[in-house]
Amino acid sequence: MLQAIGLTSTPRRDRPPAVDDLTFEAPPGAVTALVGAPGSGKTTALRLLLGLDPGRGLTYFRGRPLHRIAQPAREVGVVLGDVPGHPSRTVRGQLRMLAAGAGVPVARTDEVIRAVGLAGLEGRRLGTLPRGVDRRLALAAALLGEPHTLLLDAPAAGLSPVEQAGLHGLLRAHADGGGTVLYTTRDPKDAARNADHVITLDEGRLVAAQDAGDFARTRLRPRVAVRTPHAARLAAAVAQEARAARRPVEAVTQDGTLLLVYGGDCAQVGDIAFRHGVPVHRLADETGDADPLPVRVPAPAPPTGGAAPDRPAAARRPVRAPLRPLRYELRRVLGVPSTWLVAAGVPAVSVVLAVLLGRGGGTPLPTVMAAWPDLLPLPPAALGAGLLGALSFGEEYRYPALAAGRGAVPRRLALLLAKLAVAAALALFLGALTAGVDLAALRLFYGADLISVPDNWGSMSASWLGLAVGCAWAGVLGAGVFRAAAAGVAAVLFVPVAFVPLLRQVASGPAVRSVAGLPSRLGEFAGPRWAPLDRWLAGVLEVVGQPAGVALVLTLTVLLCAYVLTGLRWQARW
């Protein structure tokens, strides 16, 4: 059972709260509709139930507050608006990524695809889905964790009657299986047809909580809808004959051509139109809306045997997802075409630059193999690694897949480590790929005798790969701190464009010392040394000792500290 007790939103400025002292229950095994006009507080009520908006009150899901549920995706499925996702990601890729975030087996993805009627559409891109299919995908995402409770905000909005019938059939099946369903709607007739219980809101306050039968009987009334070009003339005739017969009839005109008659039937209205010579284009019985009834219901008692009400809605912490961060990040980065485009485009650009730089013969071989002309702040491989790193958090904030009803992207340490690990792996791949392709192209164009592998290839490789990994991490942390991919790219470019020239000016002078001999000095304490490892360590320390290496290390340290501080501040707000 879902229980809401005293939900009250925090008012903005001098305005009244959007939700004021809202108390209701949504029983299991039934569909409950939250009905109200636009602006009545329906969406705010759902967000207060989930602890997404600041406010007061308590919410219990089967006797437990949300912040005490170990795996909320197994208890609550949420649909608030459209499913956030990269438009180039496929339906199956999106659901598999969300499954990793929810910690459910990947086989569950195929189950929900079949359950919501998406079979055959698994390969469609999210950006090409029509409205009805998009709503099915939203419901599939909510059902991934096999939750007991479904919370849906206007799930049928914009759907055709056939699509609405299919959606409500899915909700009914979930309720018949013992689950709890709560959805919002602005249409009272929709609630009367498809819900078992109806909760009515008006200006954020509870008006009535009724069974669907009582709601239809007390809140709705029959009427006759007449479409005629002379609606005002027919309304006057209906009112005149009703007064003569002393019958309580109300005639209301809309849009000049629509007449709504309350208190009559089609036969009576049709006879009146015939007698007065009024042409009728449409004549039908309908169920109309009534004015809200000033009914109050008592507040339900707090759950017995459950957790004590010890935390207001504003103090709930959002869910920290994903539960399987490394698997989630791999599916995120490999499920969009931008990763493959960068992986293919960077070596292609690097080969062209390397061939052009090697043509004159005067450029040092490391510079040629890195394809790093003076005009570029960074070589293509480092720029590509930084871009992929920036997209890792930038896409999370632009297409917040982890935020389906649970707030902003979480600042979980495991998610950060997963992104750093995957970004480093991609950077190593790009660095090794571009170096190998450039070397092969140079030998092909200029001959293997002229292009030979240098003796210090170990230290060169360490510095080269270290630069790529450092740029990737700068992109990850920059986008994580400033919540935009462009900020991550700016953090990558900040090192060579602004920071390195500044350090060179500071470091210029006779008092500067080098750490190039540090590996040998460490070897004196460490005992026997392994020559390949010593060469790689020397290369790494040589890079760190250079202004570019110092700038990159300092930039990463500052960004990491900023990420930690902003993450703590973000959690403190909740």
C-alpha cells in the first residue's frame, strides 16, 4: 500500500504551496487516479512522494519510507514525462543500460519489451519513436525492476484512443497481479473509466477520495452534445420549452457551434431542433464534468509495524544509482554512435597530419608519430580522448538516464571510478591505435628504412599514453563539475592553451631541478630493478617533470577536489 501523510510543498516567494496537507492512500491490487485541473498540484504531489521536491510530509511504500528501501527500483517504478535518453540510442540499448543501473539481469530487458508491446522495435532509435511507442518505452523502463508500485504522471497524454486502451490494459494487468498503480490525469472521464479509486485535487488540497463508481455518480453527470451552426438559437429554444414544462435543464454553448444540454436526452433535444427548424450535424449522449465537491476525507493512520515517521519529505536522499556502474558505463559509451565516430575519425585525422609532418624530414619523429603540429594545442588522439571523457558526464546531464524520477545525476564514487576507468581504457586504445596507424602510414609513404622505432620507445610510449589518459580524465572531471560536455572539453584545452605557458614562465630560471633521475634513486632502495618497468617509469616521471605534465596533474587535482566538494554540497541539499 502507498500512503501519503501531510504532504506539503515548500511555497515559492509569497505564493501558496502547490500541495497543501495532502493525505491519501493507494491500495494494492487496484488502480488509483489522481485527478485535477492543470495547476492543481498533481505532478508536484508525485514528486513529493518520491522526495524530489522540497517539502514536508511522510510517504510509505508498503510500510517503509523510500530512503530506507535498499533497492528502490525493485519497489517503485516511475514515469515522469518522457524517458530521458540519447536520441541515437536504440530501444534495446537504452533498456539494457537502465537494467545495469537498476541492478537487474539483462534478460529482464527482453521480458519488458514483450510485455509492453515493443517486440520488433528493439533496434529503433529513441529519436525516431512516435508518441505512443515512446510512452511504452517509458513504461518498460519503469517495469525493469519488477516494482510493486507504479507512479505515472499523465501517462496517456497525447495518445490515440487505441494506444490509451493498451496503456490502461498494462496498468490493469499490473494491478491484477497485486501491484499498486497511481497515475495522474486531468480528464475525470478517464479516471471514471479506468481507475478503481479516484483522488481529486483542487489548488493543491484534497477534495475527495472515492471509489470510481461513487466518483462517476457524484462528480460526473450526463449531457447531450449537439453540433449545429445555430447553437445559440437552439439553446434559447431548449431553455424556453424547459421553462414551459418546468424541467431543470441547463444549456451551455461553446465555440458558437457546440451546445451542451444537461438534464435532457437526445430524443428531447432532437425533437426541439426539428420543431424550430434548426439543422443538427451531430447529436450524442456524453458524460460531462461537474464542479468540485467540498468533501474532506480523514487522514489515514500511520502504518503499524513500519518505520517511525522520522524524516520529512525534503530530507530524503535521492537514490544512488547505478548499482552496476562499470557495466552501466560500458553500455552507455558503446551504445551511441559518437564513440565509434571519434574512434574512427581520430586515427584518420592523425594519419593525414603525420604524413604531412613527415614530408619535410625536419620534424622530430615523436612529433610526427603523434601528429602534433604547432598549430594544434593537443594531438588528435589526446583531443579525442578528452572529448570522449567529457561526453561521459555531459551526456548524463543532457540525457539523464539515471534520473528517471529520482532527481539529478548522482555523485556516487563508484560511478566516477567507472567513468574514469572506461575513459582511461578508451584513451589507451586511441593512443595505441593512432601511434600504430601513424607508424604504418609513415613506413608506407617514406619507407621502412627511414622510419625506425627509436630505442627509447618505452619512455615515449609512457609519455604518449599518459597524455591521452590525462586528457580523458580532465574531460570526465570537468564535465562532472560543471555538468556540461563543453566544460569538459574546455578543461582539456585549458592545460596546453593557458596553464602550460604560465608554468613555463614560472619555471624558467637556473634554479629549476629535474626529477629525471628519480627512478634510479628509487631503485637503490627497492633492490633489483626490472629494466622495462624502469624505462616506463622514467618516461612517466619525465612527463610529470615537464610543464605540460605538471599542468595536467595540477588540473586533475583541482578538478577532483572540486568534484568532491560539489558532490558533498549537492548531497547536503537533500
